[in-house]
Amino acid sequence: MSVLHYFSSDVNKRAKFMFDFIAPIYGKVDGSLVKSYSKSIELLGDEINITGKKVLDIGTGTGAWAAKFLSSDAAYVKGVDISYKMLNESKKKHKDIDFVIGNAEDLHEIKDDSFDIVTASYVVHGVRADRRASMLSEMKRISRKHVVIHDFVGRTPVFVRFLEFIEKSDYKNFKHNFCTELKVLFHKTKKISSVNGSGLYIAVK
């Protein structure tokens, strides 16, 4: 994909370019996220029983977050991502997870109420509020009960802020407004701080 796609007004083309471009590097460094993922999945386990559940991970990247559900005794985990190269990395590392290409705003091929938990890690902050609403609506449609967002909570480290600037993300507005956005779609929500500026947003249908 051409580097010109980074400057495209089409946000999907820009996202595909960015994540295809960083996939080989990201696949090598995402081990640094495992510690925060481990703490976050522990906190989630205090709120939701993961054992035996079917889990869908949206924007799965190289699969590190999805893998935490499998290691927490989920019965089945599926990962969806817009980037072929990211999924190539994830398939190398996590052979027990089913990875497929998909757009988080349009997952029509996945049936209503077909997963117990639908989750996304460091995905929804990257887009504007209208697109976040589309993603959340799809996640709500697919989930039987829980939608879990693992993302920024509290202070964001300087290096991460730089990466978000390069990515042209909406993380500042996300942090300020996301709880309110969730309450529009879900009758019950909860925010839990984890480590390194991360945390959980848990929503119940």
C-alpha cells in the first residue's frame, strides 16, 4: 500500500497503511504490553467470569489482548483486524485463536448475540466520536451481555502521546468523553484504572 495513504482523507485507508507499516515492529515489541494486559485481565476477572465464555476481540492487532482471554480459560476466542499484516503476525504467535479480516464499524458477517464478551484494546480511542459510536453499536449487537474496552484511563505517557499524534488519533477527546458516550448505548457501565495509564471500561447490555 502506498505511503500516500497515510495522507488520505479516507480514514480506513490511513489506518490500513499505518498498521500494515508497523506490524513487523509491533509484533516484536508488543511483549511490553503483556504486563499491563495481565493486570487488566486480572481486574476484569474480578468483574466478569471469563471461564467458558466465547470472546470476540475487535482490532486484535498481533493478538496479545485476545490471548489473555484464552489463558483465562475462555472457551473460544476470535480476533478481527483491518490489517492483513497484523493478522499475519498474530497467527504466528497464537495458533489457538481464530483470526479474520474485518472492519470494526461493519461486522455484518457476525451474527447478533453470538459472543458472550466483545472487547477491544487500544482501538476506539483512535477514531472520532461518530465512528466510536458505530463501533460500539456493532459490539453491542454482537455481544450477548458484556462489552469491554481496554484503553486509556488517566495520564498518558509522553512517548505514547507522540505515537497518538503520529496516528492522528482522538485519544484526548476519548478520555474526556468516553464514559458519557458509553452511557448513551448501555444501561450499566463501569471504569476501572489499571497500570501505565491503561484501564477498563465495562458495559452491560
